[in-house]
Amino acid sequence: MDDPLKRKLAAILHADVVGYSRLTGEDEEGTYRLVRSGLDLFAESIQSHNGTVANYAGDAVLAEFPTASEALTCAAAVQQTLKERNEDLPEEGKVRFRIGVNLGEVIVDHDDIYGDGVNVAARLEGLAKPGGICISQAVYAAVGRKLDLIYQDIGLQQVKNIAEPVHAYQVLLDGEAPSAIPRAIRRRSAAMIAGGLVLCLILAGVTWLGFERFGEETGAEDTMVLLEDSMPSIAVLPFQNLGGDSKDDYFIDGITNDIITDLSRFSNLFVIASNSVFKYKGKAVDIKDVGRDLGVRYVLEGSIQKVGNSMRLNAQLIDATTNHHLWANRYDREMDDIFAVQDELTESIVAALQVTLTEVEQSRTARQYTNSLEAYDLFLRGRSYLRGSKQTHLKAQGLFDQAIAVDPDFAAAYAEKSLTYFPGFIMPMSRDPSVVEDALLAAERAVDLDPTLPLGQARLAWALFANRRHEEAIAAGKRAVALGPSDAESHAQLGNVLNWAGQAEEAIPHLERAMRLNPHYPFYYLFYLGHSHYLLGNREQAIELMEQVVTRAPYFLPVRRHLAVLYEEVGRSEDAKAQTMEVLRIFPGASIEDERARCFYRWEPALMERFFDGLRKSDMPEGEPGEEPMEM
């Protein structure tokens, strides 16, 4: 019997010289020296970024890295150095590399690596521009906003010898402008499709939405998707920083977020979440394309210029179907007036769109986080660190504490502080019970200070859930949705809590609503929806959704555990065992007893036993309670 192949998850970098044969034909010796110098640069950079060269093949190099961030940082550093070296060379003598980076499983044989993960990296390299980098969806999802890089989604690409289309992104280096986006491949079927599109909502007919339509180009035959025909819909694009100092980005991004939050309070206005609009940051966009991509009729765009204690804010509201400007205004104010400007801006948009206000909305005073500009600045700095890791959340927590010290009645600062105890937005910072208790105290203080703040209620719902107080969590989640009807995260977290409380059918509409409000949603929305179908016994739908999560977040252990159970239930025993092996590789302390110690299925013994039975069949050891790795 053959020995089992050794496999592992790795970030793979594949690089190749552009036009090597032509260059060699024109100057064999000179080309050899330049290529050799380039490959030596790769070797040094790969080593300095904790990578390993797997092999060289003439003018190509293949390397592996423990993380996607290290692989992508290495690729960007090499391309920048090569660009500087080429500056003084004639065009015909410049040696340029294309680089592809993928994250996936590889087969390890001695010092070399093989498999689909490597093949995809090689195909991504072929999609890269000369001197450029092309990455897979898995790399994009893993890296997120951790690196100071700009990405252009080029959609699904059909590449040679790879069965399924590859979702790819170009990395825009050193101010490079986005190019025209090729048409994405549309693959539709009557069921949800793991790699592409999903039936998301049924409203007066069937409407298809892309699960991962980051900038997907549509043809002339396509029409704008407007699901909310009965109400106006809007996307607020990130305001441009015209002050010339990138250190002000956090402040200007924060204002964009707050305008979105303000608009989300109105029940008769459909507002796209900030996560989906920030993909346009720093890019020249066509408003019609934005409207078509996000499925909205109206788009707000603007700019802010800070000079000392003064600012100029320009804003314009555009009908995305016609590019017609409905309203525009300029605000020249002192920085201390920023709160009044935000309120005036919100009121102007609501009036321009003729939004019907309920009695409660008419009587509700304008939301103002704080009267202190210093506290607000600290709050926005803290919020810029909410990136889903323990280190960044600790930084955020310190800044929120400073904001609270300046303004002890700052409800939103308490609310966001509550979230800092959950790196990854999924699990607490440690198993110390005091962590989730502290999160609850911060959220409760936020709600005590301002019970009408949607953010406070949403954070309270999450903290109550973490403390296993499901019924109270549901009540807080419903209050958050009532106060912020267009807040995607409130809908998503209410859906999550409803799942664990045994109300999966009620959860699904909230999760689908969250996905519509946030078309470029984070991976855990998919897990929540897959979990709903798991609980309802819709195994194939659950598998399709959870397989997408593994692609986007390969170290997220809850999805692998549930996939192991689902695979066993549909007779895919080998796939189930593979998932459990990967869980054990990532977290050697995983076991049945470890899971039992913190399992949220305690409310329903039958579901808990279903879960453990599937894990046992997939070869999860009984073991003892362990320590969950908190940084995923």
C-alpha cells in the first residue's frame, strides 16, 4: 500500500520573466545576468519574509510561505526593487517579472511542492501585468486590509487546466491606476453554487446576486438590480482626503462611516454597508457601475480638506441610473462643527430623496456621539484598529479608554470597546470568563448611556450571546435592527444569535438582508447562513456555503468542524476525516471534550449529540478540554 501523500496549507508564490525568449534572443549574456540578479533578489526577499524556495525552473521561481501576508509583502517588495533597478535601463533591456500568489493545499515531496494550489498560483502569474502581482480570492480574504496595498477585482477568470474559474485580483503598486475590468464569468444554476452566485432574495420574482461580485463587470444587456423598489436606496462612497496628509485618513474614513450609520437609522431608506463601499476607496469610478454593482439608485460622493482647525467638506448626491446630480453642497466650517455638518448632510439627503419618516424618526433628535472633538478623534482612531486580530483590538481598546476618559458619557466608545474583547469578531480573547464579562459590562454601559444607539444594542446582543444569555441577546438584537433597519451587521448578528437559540428559520431572512445590505460581506456571513441550513437539515446547501468559507478563511475552525459533520452525514467520510485532520493540524489540542467545554449547542441535547457524533465518526479524538488558539 502506498504511503499517504503529505499535504499542508501554504501561501504559494510563482514568478516568471516576461518575454524571456525574446530577451535571450536579443542579448543572451546580458539577459542571463539580469535574470540571475532578479532571481537572487527573489531568494533574499523570500528568506527575509520567512519563505522557502521550492524550485527554480530557468527564468521562474516557486516559493512557499507560512502566511499569505508574508508572501504578498515579499512579492510587493521584489517588484518595487526591480522597478527601481529598471529605471535607468533602456526599454528593450528591462527585465520584468509577473508574480502570482495563491493560498491553498500543496503536496510536499522532499523539498518541492505540487498540486492544484501550485497550479493556480502559476495561472495567476499569467494573469498579472508585466511588473505586477495577481492574487487569488483566498489570499485577498486572508490579507484583508492588513497591508498598505490597493486591489482591483478582475472577477472570475477561466484559466488553462483548472476546472473551475479562479476569482482573481490585481495588486495596484505605487499609485498604479485600475485598468478596465474583464467580464466576469457568470455561472448560474437553480441551486446555490459554491464558487460563484447564490439565490439571495425572492421579491416579486427571482433576482440573482453574486456572492463575490467585487467589481464584476456587467454587459449592456444587464439592468441595475434594485430590490427595494418601494424605497430609495443609496451607497455612500468613501470621502476623498484632499488635505494631502494620509495621517488624516482614519478621520475622513470615520466620517464616511458615521454618515452611513446616520442614514441606516431610517426604516424607509436602504443603505449599503461600509464594508462594501470601501472597496472603491482611492479609485476612479463610474457612478453607473457603482449603482449596478451594489444594486442602488443613488450614490453620495464627496471630499474633505483639513487645514489646521478648519475644514472644507464637499458632497454631491447622484442618481446612478442617469448620472444626474440631484443635490450638491459645500461646507466651510471649523473642525468643532463637524457634528453639525454631519447632521445637516444627513437631513439634506433624506429631504432630497423624499424619504418617508415614521413618527418616531421625526421626533428622534439627531444622533451625536459626543460634544468633544478630542474624544471623537480618539474614537475614530480606535475604530480604525478594529481589524480582527488580538494585537489591533488591544490598540483599539486603549484608544477607546482614552476617549472615555475625555468624555465619560461617550456611549459609542463603550459599545466599540465591548467588541475589542473579540478578536476575529467571532471568539473571545481568551477562555477566562472575565473577558466576556468585561465585554458585557462595556456594552451595558453603552446602552445605559444611550438606549437609542443601534451600535450599543448590537454590541450588547453579541456580549449577551457570548455569556450564553440567548433570549436576552435576541431581544437586544431585535432592538438594534429596529433602531438601525439598514445596518447590515445588526441583521447578521441577530441571525447568528437566532441560530444558536434554535430559531434558524427566523434567522435566514435577517442573514439574507445583511448580505443584500453588504454585497461584499465578510466570510462569517456565509458561515451564519450555512449554519442555518445545517440546523434545518438542508445539508447540501450548508455544504456549498461552508465550502466557500473554507476558501476565504482556511483557519476558521468552526466551519471545518461543521463540514466534518456534514460530510459524514452525506456519506463523504474521507472528506470528513480530511477536515478533522486539518483542524488537528491547526489546533493540536482539538478534541470532543474540548468542544464540549464551550459548545453553544448546550441548549439542545439532540443537536449537541448530532454534532459530537459526526466529529467522532470523522476521527476527532475524545481528548480533554484544551486552549483554543485565539489568533486565527
